[in-house]
Amino acid sequence: MWNEPYLETCCRSALHRLKLSGPDGRPQDQRDEPCLRRLERMGLARLNDGQRFTLTEQGRTRHRTEILKLPT
């Protein structure tokens, strides 16, 4: 049963870019900041030191299942 909130295409892209950025994360003053903030509200990302967004463990799992289409 599907019980996760839907991710818009732009937010899916932001999630993938966040994964690609690795532990350094993405700065908050990027064009995809609204999506990064949405991911943060969903618990998929966090804003470290008020500077850069990084993936949470939940975000890594969501990327794996939704973007890469791999089993959990």
C-alpha cells in the first residue's frame, strides 16, 4: 500500500541532486531551494548549520526506492 506523500518532478530532481552532492550537501541559495525546503519538511533532508542541505537516512531510503527503483 502506498502511504508516502507524492513528490513533484522538481522535488524528485532536487532529491537526486542532493544525493549526488554527497556529504557536502547543497547550499540553500540555489534555484531548487523551495523543493529542498519541502524535502526538509518531509524529513528527507536537513539544513545543517543553517547553510547547507544534506540527506537524512529517510531521504536516502526514499531516493533508493523512488529514484533508483531499487527494493528496500
